Amino acid sequence: MIAGVVAAMAALLFLAPSPAATEVVPQGVPFSGYRGIALSLHAQPTAEDVDKIAAWGVNLVRLVIHADPEVKNYDDFYAHDGHTFNEAAFAKLDRVIDLLGSRNIRVNLCLHDFPGAASGKVWLDFTYWRELERLWSALASRYRDRSAVIAYEIMNEPRVAGDRAGTLDRNLMRLGTWSFPAAWANTPRDYPGLFERLGTIINRLAPDKTVIVPAVGIGGAPGNFSWMRPVRVANVVYTFHMYLPHAFTDSGKAGAAGEPYDRARSRDAILKAMGPAERFAKEWNARIYVGELGLSHATEGRGARDWMMDVLGYLEQQGWSWTYWTYSIDFRNPETIRGPGGTLVKRSDTERLTVLREYWARNGATSGKKPPDQVRQ
């Protein structure tokens, strides 16, 4: 029902040659001044949830959808035949987009998972490229006239094939001296090639929407921009995720105690770690969006405010839009802390939420609140 002509268009695009990756395409759609938070479609956000984040001052939601049947949070985008789109899933997505739009919150529609993502087969078999093109054709067509939807994020944290298996030299990647092997061009491992195909589909079907392209490498890290090059896509924004140092930001994950944030020791290191994205932006006149940043509940009282101020202050200095990860997972929800007996409870005065609300106040010119200072020395 949804595929039809756009599926045929995607098939034709697949057969077209990829344009030169280093030729920068003029940009037309603005994407700046957004400070937001992520929501998961799987969590079934309610009107009360949307009212709450609207009251916080959020002006952008990274709305995450899971369309890979192999992941636990699967949103049922496919019928039982594994090919026909499930209209009920799209209708649920319609409802959440309408809720957000009614509160004047813009939407970045993020395809977190898709067939072949969890298994890694998308980087082994062109069949999965074609399915991803078909899915993006359906999404781009359906929401091209929804004013609330301003951006399409084509995928989440693509890891270089072989990274998890240890067949790549991660030391070279960390040093920033790695590069895409020439032999990957025109194979299923041609990451820029796939991004260009998807971006071209979105440009043609929804020309007034922003296309968000991830830097490829190690788990969404900013260092991935060391080997990233621009793709030939109009209205493109590039994205990375900020969770450094993980020993702090992931405190409490899988029972680990984690480490406190020592500003004197770590501040310069985390700002330096974002340097490759800053250099990429300057070299290619590219726009950057930090799609995820955030802390676990276990960071409260252990340097959470300092980390938030350091990271958000840097992003503000760069003029980059960002979304906090995430409202939909209690472990990362900025309201949650560990209460008596180890249970998670919600409070409106956590360090994380307090800093976020100070920055979200910048979204409204008439908020009347004094914005926070920039990165403190």
C-alpha cells in the first residue's frame, strides 16, 4: 500500500552510479538552533509525555523507530510476510508526530534499526540496501508534507564491518590515521555510497527536509570524522554521539560503579575528542548535529553538572544543534535517580535536568530565564 511507485523509484536509484563523494553540494534547508531530547516510538509516548517535554522547553525530538525484526524493541513495521509494510505501525508513528507538532516541537525521524542492521548483513548483501531504500522511500513520501518533520536521520551508529570482530586495527582508528579501504568501493561495504543513495531518494521525494548522515566507525564517536568525507547529498547534516569518558557516562551500567567526572583531569580531553568533528565542519563548511549525548542516573552528585556544562557549552560555542539521550529509557532519563532499595525514582531537580532546562530555555526568546554561562574554566 505504501510502497508502490516509490519502491520502483528506489530500485532505479539503486542502479544509478554514485556521484563523486568529495564534491560538496550546496545546502538550502537550515538546521540550527535546535536543543532537544530523544523519544522512542516503542515506548509509546503519550500526550502527558509530550506536554512534559514541551514544558521543559524542548524544540526538537529525535524520534527513534526500530524496523529490524531482529531487535527486541521492534516496532512491527513489516507484516508477517516480512515484506509488506504494516500500516498500523505507520499510524502509530503518525499519532506521535501529530502530538509533537501540536506542541510546536519539530521532529528528526531517526531510523535506528532496519532489516540487516543487527545481523550486519546490510554490509554483505545488496539485497538489504534495496530494502533500506524501499523503506526510506516510504517514510520520505509519507511525511514530506508534515511540517513537524524537518529531518530524516538515515541510520544510527553504523560500525565499520569487522570492528566488533577485531579484524580491523582499532588503534589506527583511535589515532585517526585509518581510512576506508579502496577495495570497499562499489561493494556492500561502501558506506558513503549507501548514504548517497538514501540521501538522493530523500532529496527527490522530500526536497525540503534535512538529511542527517552519521560518521562511520566506532559506535558514533566524534573521532570517526577523522576519515569521513562529505557525501553528495543536498540539505545534509552530519552527526555523532557524545558519551566520553564512558567510564563516567555509563556509570551503573551492568552493575559497574563507574568513575566520577574529574573536571581538572578530563575536561580538556573530552573537548579535544570532539576536535575531529570541529575540523570536519571547518574544512568542508559542513553542518554538525550531536544526535545523542547523555549521562546515566548513577552520575548524579558525581560530576554530572560539570560534565553537562562542559559538553553543552562546547556545542553552543560551535553552534551545533543537539538532542539528549533519552526520555524513553529510565537509565538515561534526566529525571531519574536511584532511590531507597535501589529503585529508580524521578525528580525534577536533578543536576542533569536542571542544566538541560537552562539550555532549553534558550529555545524560547521570551522564556525570561537567564541562560547558563559557557564552558566554565
